[in-house]
Amino acid sequence: MTPNKNKNNKNKGNIKVIRINGMWIWGAIIAIIIGYSFFSNGPSQPVAGDWNTVEKMIRDGEVERIEVLNKNTAKVYLTEDAIAKYRADENSRFKGIPEHGEQLYFTIGSVEILDRDVKQAVEDAALEGVQSPVSIKYQNENHSWSDIALNLLPWLFLIGVWFFFIRSMTRGGAGGAGNIMNVGKARAQVFDKDDQTKKRVTFKDVAGLEEAKVEIMEIVDFLRKADKYRELGAKIPKGALLVGPPGTGKTLLAKAVAGEANVPFLSISGSDFVEMFVGVGASRVRDLFEQAKEKAPCIVFIDEIDAIGRARGKNAGFSGNDERENTLNQLLTEMDGFQTNAGVIVLAATNRVDILDKALMRAGRFDRQIDVGLPDVKEREAIFNVHLRSIKLEDNIDRTFLAKQTPGFSGADIANVCNEAALIAARNNKKSVTREDFIAAIDRIVGGLEKRNKTMSQAERRATAIHEAGHATVMWLSPECDPVLKVTIIPRGKSLGATWSVPDEERVHVTDATLSEQLAGMLGGRIAEEVNYGTLGAGALSDLERATKMTYAMVAYYGMSKKIGPMSFYDSTGSRDTFTKPYSEHTAIEIDNEVRRILEEAYARAKEIIEKNNDKINEMADLLLEKETIYAEDIEAILGESAQSLKNKSQSNEQPIAESTTDKDNNGATIEPEPAISPATKDLVNNL
């Protein structure tokens, strides 16, 4: 009996109770009134007539009496026989007259004239042998309170409905959705340490970003242990700005601060301050800091602050909206004005720091600018370890290998790679995610979706293989080019093939010789087609575009042209007028000539390599047609050891590098040695 009782209780708990809202009642009333008005015929109403019609009825003996109301309206009452006759006639316009009460009404001009005309009509009927005794009564009526109330009822109903809707819109908390009276309230989300309904993100969930975490953790430590800082006269930073490319973990770092700090955390987006109503943005800024002061000490996080922090006065002729500038002025005042915001720290994140107003960036508002850049190979390995926790992996997955295959990937890109690999494994009905799934996921994200069904002739496929083999050969035999990882002729996205290379992340100093060899590698595919076919294909468009942009950067930005000299026309501040060039027409011609010279030299270098190794290029093309994808070991079997490998060996012989050992954890992840940090920083990390 007990299990049945528990089952019944469980079923009762699952029953959803329908609550009747007041809006339903008003909606039902309005629907009934509208339905009654449209679909109900209602009682019959008297028909409007005129004296000529009534006179004819009097002569026919169909009028019983006439009542004159207030000396201007005559009500006509017909006999029972006349009423039955007219209601039975479908073609008569009087078929809808009521059976009881008045049947017709008309307006009169004078009582005396009506009395005279009625007597004359009765006499004429008598001459025709029709007896029509018509009596006339006169009466005056005043509007009673019921009539006045009946006339005012629709207006009272509309006013009541309007009052109800206004009251509904003004009910609720500050900044609620649809709350028109609280439109100036800040819609910040509050994260409190005692709130158990939301999943907490901690610094353990943020891989890499070690320097940024140390900066952020110092702020958190100040809020926890403010006394030890105040004893030395130190003041807490008023603000910290997280700067970096999209997807590098700025918002995730702020979520970790919210999870680690034992103080309230208010989060809001910069776009939440932007509104079409004048003054709303500034009002929301004031309300946000008022909430923060009430909860102090606390942290305020403004995501995408460039929505309101854009530099003032720029493009004034193209924008007449001053609301954003008013919002920014209020933010500047709240962060560092006459009023003190003791215990309120402002965190902000943006990937457009170059367009922010200088007044917002100064010390006293954002004291620290924390750079959250793209992760290096070790940080990418740590990020892979975080995202692979919940994925069922094959036993021999090497995180170091995955990290080396994803140069330039952000944390969001790595998370996407892990998820895409799991999707590919599930699509192929695998029990675990393998290394091949991760490689396919990286190819899918970088190159696009495979198009194996793309219609290509055998000649086009061989031309594509020659093109990619030309790229690979020049890059393989050039010591300053990036090491070639694999070559494929499988169409992806808009490309018919690709040569994958892994950038050397240890290289921090790039010279003109390095860029010149990389230019030769970009032009290798076009030259290989020219040498083997004697034609120039349109498939080299992307290569030519990248090579031209890089060469212009070498000449106009990096000062790598001896003819132009050590000059840079790059504008890092973004304040330069985009409609004018910072150099003369003569300098522009010289820049074009230098770009052409550098490209022609790279073209000649690549052509020399290809002509010397054309037989090996054709051998590599044949292998590509057979396998569609070849790897570094296949290229090495054809071209020999790469120039990059020989260069590294010569450098290692000149300057020996101390051996380092790495350990593996139970999941196969590499355990990196602890980085060298200062004792103060180590204590700070341990305390947190």
C-alpha cells in the first residue's frame, strides 16, 4: 500500500495548477461584447420615415396613432393588420419594423403644420371611403440618470481598461521587461555567493591566461583582505579593462571573478544602456551605480563597453545621436567624479580598445588594462584539457599534438573543435572520439565543409594537384617558411585544395628575408601551373591577394624597403582620416614600384625552385591524385628532409638546449613544470 500511496502523491505533484490571470477575465469580457455586437441581431428598431410615407399610410387606414415627442420627433404606431402585412412582405423596406411599440419615426418642423396635415389626410381618406381615425398626442421627455449612465458606460469601460493596462505595466520590480515606468532602471544581473540556483564558474574552469588571472585575483584578494592593503596605504584599483580578440575568454574570466569573489557581482552589457528614449542611458548608469553602492563592496562588470565608450566627437557630421555621448559622460562621472564610489570596482571587456574614449582609459577610471590575447601552444594544451573532461576519448589522444595543430585558435575556437570532433565521431557511430576526428574537426572549422561530390574533370584535378604540390615544394625547401603539415586536393568551402602549414610560434622576430620566402611559398602554386601547363589559372586569386597585402605591409608599415626608408604609415590609434593618404602621390608611386619589385623577386625565387624540382612536383601530384591527402612523411619521402628541420639541427648544434622532462597524467595529458613566479604572487594564488 505504501508504494501506491507514494505513486499517487507523485502524480499529484506533477499536476499543473492553472492560475487564472486578470487579463483573461478582461479578454473574455471584451470578446463577449465584440461577439454580441457582430453576431447578435438584437431587438427590432423603428424605421426612419417621412411625411409622404406616413400620409399614404393614413389614407390607407394603417395608422393607429401618432405621438409627438418634444415638438420635433413624431412616433408612428401602425395597426396590427398593417404590421403583419409589412413584416410578411420580403420586398418591403418596412419588413423589419417591430411588432410592439412605435414602428416609424420622422422629424417634424412645426406642431401646427403636422396637426393640419394629419386632419387633411384623415378627411381625404374618408372621402375615399376609408375610416382612419388617427389620434395625436404630445409629450415632453427629459433624460434620466439611467440614460446618462447608459451613454457614459462605453467611455467608463474604455477608461477602466486603459487604467488596468497602465497599472499592469507599472507593476513589478525595477527594470522589468515591459516596465514602461521603470525604463530608466538598470537591468543588471546580480550574482551573489549565497545564490545556489546558478552554476558557479571558478578560475579552475579558465585554462591559460595565467598573467591575466594573477591581475584579476589581486583585485579579488583586495576585496577579501582589504585591511592588509590599507595598512600600507594602498588603494584598490577603481577599474580594470579586459582587452583582447573575440573568443579569448574575457567574459569567462569575469564569470570566474563572480564565482570566486565573496562579494556581490553586477553584470550588464554595454548595449543595455542604449535606448531610443532621450536620457534613458544616463539614467540607467546612475541607477547601476546606486545599486552598486548599496551592495558595496561589490564588482560591476560591463561587457562590450565599446557600445557606449566610443570616442566622442568622431564623425560628428555623420551622426546626430548625442544620447550615446550623454551616457558616456554619465559613466565617466560615476567612475571618477565628485561622488566617491567606495568599494565599487568596475570590470569591463572589449575587443575594440582602439576606439574607446581617452577619458575612459585614463588612470583613476580604468587603472589597469589587462591583455587577454590568443593562447600559445602550452595554453592551448591546457584549454584542451579543460574542454576534453566531458568527452569520451580514445586512450592515445595527445593534447600536445592537438595544441600544435591549432595555431592562432582562441579558447572559443578550441571549444568548437572539441564539440565538432565529438559530433563527427557520433555521426560515424564510434564509441569514442579519436585523433582522426579531431583532425577532421580542425579541417572543417578552418577550411569549411568537404565537397567530395563536386564535379571536376581529371584534368582539373591534376591541375589542382600540381598547384598544391608547387606550394608544398617551395615551402618545404625554404628554411624561413612554416613547416608543411599536409597537402590535400579535397575541395572545402570555396577552395579546391589546400596546403596546411604549422606556424613556428617560437619565432618572435620576423625579418624581411622571412617574409620574402613566405611570399615565394604563396606564389608557388601559380608558378607550378605556369611551368607545367604554360597557362595562368584563376585559382591563385587568394594567394595573390594575401601576397599583395603582405608586401604592401612590408613597404608601407614595417619599413622594409630601402628605397622608401625607415618610414611607417600605419595608424595604430585609428584617428587618421580614411579619405586621405598620409603620403604624397610621388611616394605612392614609389610604394607601388617597391611592392612590384619585391613580388617579382619572390616570383623568381619560387620559379627557380620549381624548375629544379619539377619532376618531384609531378611525382607529388600523382600521389595526391591517388590518396587525395598526403602528410609530411610522404613529402619527406619525395623531397628529402625539410629545410626547416635542417636549419633547426644546425642551430641546436651551435647552441645546445638543456633537456627537459615532461610527465603524463592518468588521462594522457602533459603535466607542464610549474612556471617561475615571484613568491608574492605564489602566496596570492595559494591564498585564493
